[in-house]
Amino acid sequence: MVLTKGSVPSNKSGIIISKLCGALATDGTIYKQDKLWNGYKETSYYFELADYWLENVLIVKKLVKSLIGKEGSIRPLRGCYRYRIGSKILVEYLHSLGFPYGKKARTVSIPKEILSKDAEFKNAFVCSAIMFDGSVKLDGTVEFTSASRKMFKQMVEILSKQKVAVKTYKRKFTRFSDADKYIFYSKSFEFFIRNLDGPKLQKLILVRRGMKLSINMVYGIFPIQPHSKIPIMKEVVETLVKRHPLGYSFYEIMGYLESKYNQKIHRNTLILYLNILLKSRIIKRISRGCYTIDPERIDCA
């Protein structure tokens, strides 16, 4: 399709652009780099995006291909996945919408062209941004964090106008920094179920409604991050497999994990993970406070 600088079309392509802008505003960057090549000045244009979720990065790759017909490449990078594509047309177009070259975390905002559109376009941006810089908690709460006060306020306003209840607060990035991060959270399940995409949508559905999944699919929705001190989900499943079919009581599981990692586990944290495994029907409750792997699902573990 033809990308008209400074304009977002009022059609399906405009929705795609709004989603791409949401990804760029959070975990993406556009570059315009000048360099000398064999004595001649050359300018390179790149769009980059990195995220822990490969599924999210693949979604962005698909969005870009639908706009300019080129795919770009995805490579592992320091525990996450980096998508990169060189395209002067794409980068100059995104720059014309108001995105600066290089770092922009604290200054980025929603393009005016998207703000002037119908709710569908605004929702596409908001939920794409949440897909990258948002999270779905184990209690089904959707949370979003941003370093940009302006974009944060714009997103809250968009949600509020659609009667999506949100609560907001801010805190310091670190105790050594004066910079703030702005956070909102919401339990408006029906809105996000209609608009969210990617693995965080799967996580939201599983947490709020439940669905039958293999253990590998559950591990994919709840990835073990490098900073996780205890891979509780994986440990619970492996512990129950070893004891199948007798199972373990809640306190036996908690005691085993605390002994293995020499660290206290909060009771409510373990309850939340057990509830997720129950909703995905990987484990079952054989008596009050006692769990085992579902005999019909033993192969999934």
C-alpha cells in the first residue's frame, strides 16, 4: 500500500498502522543513521523492536509486511527477540506521524492522526502498547507502565471515555532515580478480551475463564524470566508428576519448594499458580488442599 506521510487512512490499513504505532511507542525504535561508505555519504533507515515474547514480535513482523511487503528479520538478543527491518519508506512515514529518531521513552505520545480517528483506531494503539509494556496479573488485572507522562494520560483518557474503569498511580523507576514511571490497572475483562492480542490475551482468558492447555502452552504463556527466583509453575508440575497419582498437599508443595530454594513462598502466590494449573486442567484437586496431575494429562508434562 502507499503510505502518505503524516496521514493515517480511515480503513483497515489505518488499524494496522495504529497497532504498529502502539508497538513502536513502547518497545520499538526508528533510526536514521548517516555514515561514510567508500568515501560516499550514505543514510540508513531502520525500524527495530525487541520483546521477551516471540509471538508479539511475530505479530509486528506481520503488520510491517502487510504495509510494505517486506518481512525483516528476527534474532535472539540478550534473553529476548529483536526484530529489525531496513526501510526508508516505513521509517520516514512513522517519523512523519511524530515519532522521533532514536530514544523516546519519556517524550513519546499517541500521534494526532490516531487521536482524531474513531475509537477503533485508538483502541488498536492502546492495546498494542499494552501487548508490549503491559502485563496480565494472576488475578486477571491488566496493568500498563510507561515512562511518558503524556502518552500515559492519553491512554487513560481513551479508556475512560469508553467506560473502562482504570486506577492510576506513579512511582520512581529506582530509589536512585528522580524519574517517574506511570502505571494504570484495570479489571475490565470484556474490553480487553475484544481488543487485546498475542499471548497476554491467552493469559487473560486462562486466568479469568480457564481453558484446556498442554503444559508447554502454559509455560509459553507464563515464561520463566531470567529474574524469576523460583520457577513456581514448572516446579509444581514436576513435583506432582513425581508423586502421581497420590499427589501432594498444599503445604507439602510449599514446604518442598521452600526447602529446595531456601526461600519463603507467600501462601497466596502458590494458591494463584495452583488455580492457573487447575483452570488449564493440567492438575486436579483430589481432596481439599491436595493436588495431583490429571491422569488423562500425564503425557503433557
